[in-house]
Amino acid sequence: MQSRAATIQLRYLGRDISGDIAPFVKSFAYTDNAHGQADDLRIDMDDRDHLWKGDWLPRKGDTVSASIICLEGWDGPGSSPVSIPCGSFQVDEVEISVGSGDTISLKAVSSMTQNTIRKEVKTRAWENGSLRQVFLDISEQAGFELSWQADDVQFSRLDQRAETDIAFMKRVADEFGLNLKINDATIIVFAGERYDAKPASFSISRGQSNLRTLNLRTKATDVYKACEVSYHDPKDKQLKTYTFTPPDSPAGSRVLRVNQIAEDVAMAEKKAKAALRKKNQQEVEGDVALMGEPRLLAGMNLSLSGFRRFDGIYAVEQVRHGFDRSAGYTTSAKIRKTLTW
């Protein structure tokens, strides 16, 4: 199978150093996460002349922005290069390896990780508000824009308990079935159910030429028929329960039981559904490796065909675009089968 070529375009502290580092680059990889984790970048470089151990040594915290360039010929003879914007990062770790050939590895993480939104622990409360407004206030205070792609949630009281802003936002988002991703200067909040319902924008079929490997697995552990939420009703001071059973629930009788703060049955339903989705979306999952594919991005849905009972629509949870001198440009992804509820 013929490999595909790519190169990395890198700006370090605002300066384009792509040409300077090109002779030294052995491999690079960009990991794009749909939600829950920060994106990251790794570059491995030859240090046979010991330049990187001296004056060229990257400093932790320095800002890096990157794009992966799929070279000419990608879409046929004479076609133009295709660019994958990776975003902005900050140098988090520098590692040297000394042996038969000295190398240096630069690891950088999404630039938001150094923001107070991730570092400062806070305790506070909001009353009689909306979740979207709380997230908007936190985003603006930290210098981010907010992209809200979900129905709003009204509440009587919401508590942040000795948590960083990002930990608080992720916890609350999880409770209501929302996913959270920070992309450069934007905090994106989207409904997992809504994204699962999107049509596939990429397809993989058995036998197609760019497919290297596909591994899929289905499991019964931690998969449930329904979810029962116990909550204390603030109106009548009674302990109540609500059970959510999806229309195409898995076979069996296992019920997931959780305790949650809920102000009414509607909120209990939202939280029961979110808790069950978080468990059951792991029922069918896997990973795929392709020849370099710049069109495959985290957060999209793809379709699989030719794999019998494993055919269907899958959510792309993570994509890794990588290049090394021996394998060329490759793309791998972690996927899970979408839920219909």
C-alpha cells in the first residue's frame, strides 16, 4: 500500500519556523478530541548536531500553532495541498533521548490548559438562572467565546464546590447529557443526543483501498436496560424516583441506579437519560486506521458498511493525524456506535 506524504507548518511565538525545522522532523502527531480532553501535539526531531539541547531548546509555556499540510497529488495529479488547522498549543513537556541517534520530543497541549479556567479552584452558587447563562459568564470571564448547541436548562440553584471552572462545567454538562470541548478561544457545548442524530459525513466500506485496519467490539458489561434516578423533591420534601427506559433498550434486566439533585421530574428525566447514555454508548466501539485522511475529524459521524451486524453510524470520538518517515501520513480514530435516543 502506497504511503501518503505530509509536512507540518509550525509557528513558534508567532514566527514561522516550518522551514527551519523541516530537516530535523522525524515524526509528528496531532490528536483531535471530540470532547472531554484537551487536544495535543507531539513533534519528534533529530538532534544529531545537539542544537536542540542548547540554544534551540523549547521553553515550557511557549505558544505554538500548527497545521498539517497534505502535499500535492493528494487528490490526484496536479491537485492542490490540503491543510488541517490544528490550533494553538503551549509547550508542556520537552524530552531528550540519547543513544544511537539523539532525538528531542516536543509535547504541546491546547493553550487553554494554562488559563485560570483550569487552574483556579472556586466555590460559589447561582440561583434562579439558566445553564447557558452560567457557562456564558464563565467563558467571558476567562476570555473565551461560547458556542452553545443545545437546549437551555433552567434551575433554582446550582453549586460549584471547590472545583476549577472547567471541572465544574464538565461535571454539570455530563449530568445533563451535554459534551464540552475547548477549541482555541471558543468553548463549545453540544447535546450528545443531537450529535448522534447527525447524518454521516464520512463512509468506510469493506475493501476500500485506504483502509488499513478496523477493530470493533461489543460488550454486555456496564450496559443497562433503564436508569432509575432517586432525588429529593424540594417542593414536598419527599424522596422520589424516576425511571427512564429508552425505546430500543438492550436485552436484559439490569437497571442503573443513581442519586442526583433534581428539582422536578423533568430534570430527573434529563439526568436519568444522560446517565444511561454515558454507560450504553460504550456498548459497541472500536478503532480504525487509514492512509492519511484530512477529511476525518473528531465530532463527526461516519458510516460503516460491509461488516454485517456491525454496520451503522458511528460517532468519531478522537482522531490522530500522524506522520513518520517510514509510514508516511496516517490517520487513526476511536469510534463508537451512535444511540438513537
